[in-house]
Amino acid sequence: MKKLLLTALLVITTCVFAQKDSPSTVGENYTKKEIHIKMRDGATLFTAIYTPKDLSKKYPIIMQRTPYSCAPYGETEFKKSIGPSETMMKEGYIIVYQDVRGRWMSDGLYDNMRAFIPNKKGKTQVDEASDTYDTIDWLVKNAANNNGNVGVWGISYPGFYSTYSLLSNHPALKAVSPQACISDFFFDDFHHNGAYLLSYWKATPLFGIQKTEQTTKSWYQFPDLGTKDDYQFFLDVGPLSNLDKFYGKDNEFWQQLKDHSSYDEFWQKRGILQHLKDIKPAVMTVGGWFDAEDLYGPLNTYQAIEKSSKNYNTIVMGPWSHGDWARNSASAVIGNIKFGDNISAFFQKNIEANFFRHFLKDSGKDDSKLPEAYVFDTGVKDWKTYDAWPPKNVEKESFYLAQDKLTTAVQNDGGFQEFISDPKKPVPFTEDINQRGITPRKYMTDDQRFAARRPDVLVFETERLKDDTTLAGEILAQLQVSTSGTDADWIVKVIDVFPDDEPETPEIAAYLKMSNYHMMVRSEVMRGRFRNSFVNPEPFVADEKTAVNIKLQDVMHTFKKGHKIQIQIQSTSFPLIDLNPQTFVENIFYAKPEDFKKQTHRVYADSKIVFSVLK
């Protein structure tokens, strides 16, 4: 259990990043002080402050607020590496870590994605913005040798707190980098367009159980499934309600997931995007094109700020899974695909360090020499820079789903393809038997041939491309469908089909070949009941042709000459996504075994995929 716990923390937080030991350790160059900073309502938040021993100059403060622990605790105990990167650690910053309210050594109750209070009254109304303000205020007034400038960074949940810091409005806050940032739990991590991501169920205790006292030891446990075959485990479990035997009433988050199955006020008020207006600090949002946890967050955080603020606002999207940019892996490899060497090091030294240096150490007024958008093309495997994201020179092109073909010819003949979706034999989301850690990762670039060969997956593809085709920006699936039932999930995958003569690579799994490799570029699900409203779910009328629109997250991918663009459509992706009963029920978390029924689904030929094509 201890081994599983450590693995889980590494997988989810990604804020403790793997770096090679540097020639000089943190303890040789930094002093450490621990303090409980008092908030306006009297609660104290545990804060660890690492200060450079060289006192010949003043330093900016850079802070991470985290629910994942400031460990190691004790003023003589040091992290192996501090700050966003080894580069910045060596440059010299006052580096601060803080346990957020209700976690580890901090006071108060923890509130998962605590709602922002725009107009606080008195000292009793607090949120993460006020806690950030109070912390920054204490630091600039009391932290020795600081230059009065503060930056905030964080990955994953700490990325959410980074975004939240923008709402503190403290004048000393000059630069913020939300990375793999959660923005709304109905579209990030645990949900995608209303579908529950069952693959994250094992992570629920991390967020769902309150501690009773200040502690340096974990107070929660992850479930022991008794098997390494996740697919079979969840299939045998049956309806989601049967998972209650693993989590009791003390797991608040599990109860919240079950009781709020639609985008009701509970989830709406926890979203942060709607509050990102008139932002003043410089912002650099960072994400990974193959981040299975938080892809929605970075893309939409950048766009929300871009639409409503006049601040310095940039985005970086690289060929990474969750938090890979903070690691020092020599090669960037996702699953079977290698994207290059030293890509994370390039980001750390030439992008991230430059951003914080410019706004925290230099004046922040001259040109930062960084582009608006630093994005990696995952097809040609190279960085691209643009003065806007999506790029200005993109055009929308529609491709229709016509009898196995993906074609630009408009289809109005009423044709369709159909398949039988059986909840007892769902399409697996990966060929792997068990996922590594407690959240999935590598499936984002997995070979999709195993799915293409199933009868319950529809496949549409172009001919071999005569020229390179670059997709840059969002993809919209405008489906025309019907089902013999009253509910269904619709999953769309965009796939790059490699040529038959594609050379083998060292990274390819032993049981696969690069010849005809079906690389997943992007996928997304829409829980059909939410096709018209995430707030008010509604059933399908059996066998009635119905429009279902699915926005797939942005891509930057060149389909090279000789490749094919393929679309796969299915209704299950298990156990990444929980099973839809395919019979409309008020709340799928409380569905009964008899609600789960085999149904026939149709996809009509006038369905189309709208790509953003770079010209």
C-alpha cells in the first residue's frame, strides 16, 4: 500500500519533478525557514521558505501553493531540487511552498476546487484568492532580502492555484504560470463533457477525505482492487453504485461526484474561467498535447484571459503528457512515439526561465522576446511560433463520413453506418492490461488498430495524402446520429495512419510495428444526454436522427505526405469512461443492472468533422 501511495502521488501531482542531482545541493546554497502564516480569518497556513545564502543582492519570490504537501518537513530537511527548474534554482530566487487550507500542516477545512467569492465581506469570507493575497502580503513584508516582486507557478492542482492567484489582485504579483491547470472539474480530470472518467476513480481518496489535525503523514488510503486487470475489475463491478463498498461517507468527493451528475450550481461555481477578467500580471500558460488529465484547462485558461484582459498573455504547448516539461528526461517519448531529445530542457532554459527572469528580475517592460504562442507540431516534431493561437492563417475545412471514407464531398443521400454497442463487451481504451499509477497517460498516442478492427467501431479515412496537411486549432465533430435506445455516448478519435514502409523505431513496443501505425492525435467524448445542455440532460427519441456536436481540444499536428487522416467513432472506451446504460436514467451513478442494454447506433453520412487547417 505504501508503494502504491508513493506511485500515486508522483503520478498525480507532478509537482515533485525528477531531476538529476546537481553538483551543489539545495542545502549548500539555500537556507530553509518554516512558518505558519496567519490568514485574515485566523487560520494559519504552513509555508516553507527557501532563501539563497548569497545575500549580496535581493531576489524575487516565486511560490507554489499545493494540496500535495510541502515535504520534506523540518528546517534541516531539503528537497532535492526546488523551484520550477534546476535552471531557475541556480539563478537564485526565494522559493516558497505552501500547504493550502485544509491540507497537511495547514489549518482549516479543505474544499475541492474551492469557489471564488468575488465580493468578500469582512474577515470571515475567505477563498484561495484571499489566502494567496494574505500570503504574498506577509512574504513581501517579512521575507528577508526580497525585491518586492512575486511569481507563482504550479502543475496540475497547483496549476489551478496558480490560476487562482490571478484573482488575488496583489500589486506585488507580477508573473504567473498555470501549468496543466485544472479549470473546471466538469471538463477536466474527472469529467469530459459530462461523461465520468472511471479511470480516475482510484484517485478519489486523495481529494475526498478531510484530515483532522495538522499532519506530515497521509490520512487517506487508495483502494486495493486485488487485481491488476482494470478492465475486468470494473466490468465485474457493474453499476457505479457498487463501488460504494470501497468508499464510505467520509469520502466527500465521491459523494459529490455521485450527487452532482450534471453541470449544476455545485460545479458551476467551482469553475474559474468565468472569473478571469481584467487580469494584470503576466501569464504564461503551459500544457501538453498528450496530457490525459488536464488539456481542457490550459487551452481554455489562455483563451479566457486572451478574450477579457490586456495583460501579457502567452501559451506554450509541447509534446508532453501530464507535467513532463518539469522532468529532465533526455528523450520526449509518449507511449510508442518519440518526439525528440532535450525538449523539456529547452523549455526550462529558453522559455520558462526567460519568462520569470524578465518579469521578476528585469524591468518587465521591454520585449520579453517570447512569442504569443510557442507550440510543438506533433507531426513534424518541431517547435512553431505564432503571434496568436490558434494561428491567424487557418481555414475551416469539412470532411464528411461516407461509407468508410473521409471525404470533402458533401453527403446528402441519407446513407448511414451502424454498429451494436454492448455494455457487456465495451471497447477497451488501450491494449494494456492495467494503467500505470492511478491515472492514465500513454493511451493518448496509442496505436488504434486494435479498435479499428472491432465491429463496434466505425472507421473513416482519407486516401494517402499527396501533400502535408497541418491542423492547428480546434476540431469540431458535427454528428448526425440515432440510437435504438434513449441515451448513448459518442466518442470521436482523430488518428494519423502511418505509411506501410514507416521505419521501425527503438521506442515501439515489441508486439507492434510502425508499419501502418494508427497514432491517436486527439479524442473526445460527449455523453449524449448533454448534447443540448450540460445543465439539463435529456433522453434521445429512439431511432430519431439527432444532431450531436463534439468539440475536440486543439491540436498542432501535421499529417505528412503519404499518411492518412482517419476518424474512429464508437460509444464505449472502457474503463477510461464509465459505461452509459444506453437507457436514459436520471443519474447514471445510481443506475441499476437492468438499465444497461445493448443498442444499435447509427452515424449518418451527412455527419462531418470540421478541421482548422493551416494555410
